[in-house]
Amino acid sequence: MVIAAWETYPGAPAPGDALCDLADIPDPGTHSVNIGDFSVLLARRGGQVWAYVNACPHQYLPLDYRAADVLSADRAKLICSNHDAVFDVETGTGLGGFGQGCALDPVPVAIGASGRISIAAA
Ligand code: FES
């Protein structure tokens, strides 16, 4: 059995755990949800949502620590609010600054018919 990176964080939620509603995420924009000590950053463009462990690999601070919305103006990148590390919104791959050579840890999510977003089965 392969354990994904997000599952190794302390307090990682279980598949099926609810995160928020699609309407809670600005469109386009980002929104973070804390489940105990585990934080998930969700990014939205229309009906598409991507989710990552909300821990920037530079200093493991939440990407949205200093600003609620960390989606770039062109909606293609996440820019850490701490020291401007840049990541691809669709893959989490580091693209610039302190993001170079590293990546965000994706969290699988599913959007239910009611718009409820939950942790997806791996
Ligand atoms: S903590 Fe994200 S760039 Fe420094």
C-alpha cells in the first residue's frame, strides 16, 4: 500500500472527511480549512478545485499566512504570502522563488452533488 505525502502529516484527515462547500471558495480564489492541526489550501477556478497541504516547503508556514487569497492574477499559480514562492495551481510544482525545486503536497478531494467538498479516497 502506497502512502501519499499528505497522509504522513500529523492529524491528516481521513477519506470522506468534509472540508467545506464549493461556495466557500472565492471564484477564482483560495480558501484554507483547518482540521485540528492539519490545514488544507483549496484553489478554485469555476467548477475546478485543487487542494494541497497548506504548508509551504520553504519554511512550512501556511501559504495564506499573510494574505487570504494566494492565487496569482493570471489564475495559474499559487504565490506564498510569506516570501513569494510560486507553485503551479494545477500540479503544485514549484515554479519560482523559494518554490524552485520543490512542490506542494496534493490532497485528493471530491465535490459532491450538493457542492460539498470532502477528502477523496486515495
Ligand atoms: S514560507 Fe512560503 S516562501 Fe517562505
